[in-house]
Amino acid sequence: MAMSIAVPLSLLEDIFRLLDYLDKWDAHDGDLHLHNSGYSHRFEHDNALLELRLKIKRLQSQIVETYLQTVHDITEDERHDLKEWVAGGNSVYDNPYSLYDESGRPMDFINGCRMGIEMAEYPSRFFCGGPDAADDGDWGEGLPF
């Protein structure tokens, strides 16, 4: 029986972008002003950010599993690489090659990796003239100056 998953891609991407933003706050945890006594708007703000980050981190494994159900014919190597990528603090909606789809959004991890491997194996499909067709600017053997 096939399983149908209906999760808006944009929602998941936004959650992971927010998570990436909140992870940058880790370097500033000493600046959270939690040591100050009394009421502080900054305290409420920092506390809300910490709670949100914890909730999103709890959802991360479920998001990865949902993502895996949307990718077809995933191999064990791809699954392993994805888990390492996510464990390193990266999003399933980004890839190590910084490849983007036709709409200008970063490609997801599996499709980005597949495309990166294909680009490495068959560069002539993606780059005009292939790697041997270097343009010398019609200078031939002479120097341009």
C-alpha cells in the first residue's frame, strides 16, 4: 500500500531556514542576558527563541523521515550520507554542491547529490564544450601584451 504524504515544501524549507538562523545564536548564548534579575523584554525574547529551537529540533527526525518518503529509489549510501549531513547541522533542503533548481531555490540533499555526481561524471552535458574546450581568447600561442 502506497503512502501519501502532503507536507508543503515551502513550510519545511522555512522551518529549516529558521533553524539554521537559530543555530547561529549558539555562538551568542552568553549574550542572552539570562543572568539579569527582574523583568526583561530581552529575556522573554531569548526564552521564546530557545523554546522554538528545542521544538524544531524535536521535529527534525520526523521531518527527515517524511522527506525520505518523498524521494524515490533512495539507496542505503544516500540514506547514510543524508543522516550524516543532517547530523552536521545541515538541512535536507540544501546540498553540499550549492546547486539550485530552475526556480532558483537550493536543491534538496538527495537530488542535489545525484545532480552533482552526474555533473562530475558527464561534464559535457552541463558545460559547453566540456573540460577540454578551454577558450584561449583567440590569442593562439602569442601573449596578449
